[in-house]
Amino acid sequence: MTNNTHQWYALHTKPKAEYKVAAALEQSGFEIFLPEITTQENNQTITAPFFPGYLFMAANLDEVPASTWRWIPGLCHIVTSGSQPAHLPADVIWLIKTRLQELNGQASAGAQADPGFQPGDTVRITQGPLRDMVAVFEGPTRPSRRVHVLLQVLDYHRRVQLQATDLEIVAEAAAKPQKRPRRTRGRGRRIRH
């Protein structure tokens, strides 16, 4: 159903209704793109929507009556910019498809992240806005390419999710901040060295 007058639109669905909405729209004659990511967990291949709650539809909304797609069970609305449906360039859809093929190819080739860290290991963040900060490795998350670390900022521990490849192990001596020698015995009594 796509031609040069059709535009791509993002559709917002109810939770876990992406496949049902995609099937209903395809039966109505629309071209649908539902990005999926494949992961390996416990020796099983699991496929899930890459953008939970969203899918893409190619259509010319000037030619198609809104009733064709508006009342599909599980569909919430078309993503808008102001009051108009926001269309996406075909290049963006092509880029998403290409990147997902790469990610799914890595997963099927067994290139899952085995970070090599153990819970409790001290790690340094090597990329992004938290670069060079030291954290405590907590464990893998789903999908398995991401991990949780505990970051201490202002005496408050915060769980952060990062790519496993953005971490490096830190030697124990470098990980612990050096303590300053005590200057007082308490109540302002100075220690003389």
C-alpha cells in the first residue's frame, strides 16, 4: 500500500497490544512496521517489541477515512505534533530497520554481553555523562546487553542502568578514596603529630 504519497506515522498502543493492533491494521491494507528485538535468555530466543507500546504505519491520511484505523482495539492514538499527526521520514524507518538487523544479528550469533563482572565489583564508567565515576556493579538486566550499577552521589546510592561495554574494572586500591588523617580527638581537641 506504500507509494510516494504515503507517510510513516507512529502509533501509540495499549500495553502489550502491539501485535494485535499490527495484525488488525495489516488486514485493513496498511503497511505496518513493528520493530522487534531478539534476545537470548536461559537458552531460549525471546522476541519483543523494541519500542513497547509503539509501532509504525505507512498511509496517506488524506485519502483514508479515520474510521479505518481509529477504532481498532488496542490502539490509543497517532502520535501528534501539536494537533496534526507527526509523520516520520522514510530514512528514519530505514535506519531503525538497519540498526535492528545488526542488533538481532549479534544476538543470534551469540554476541551477548558477558560483562565478566561479579556483583560487588568496583567499576569505572568509561562513556557518557557519568564518565570516570566509580560505581559498584550490581548485575545484568533485561535485555542482557545492559547492567545495573550502584552509584554513590552525596552519600546517596542510586541504581543506574548502563551498557556493559561502558564499564571497566577498577583495582581495589584505586577504588577506595584515601582517608585524610584525623585532625581532632573529638570536641575540638587537636591531635599533635
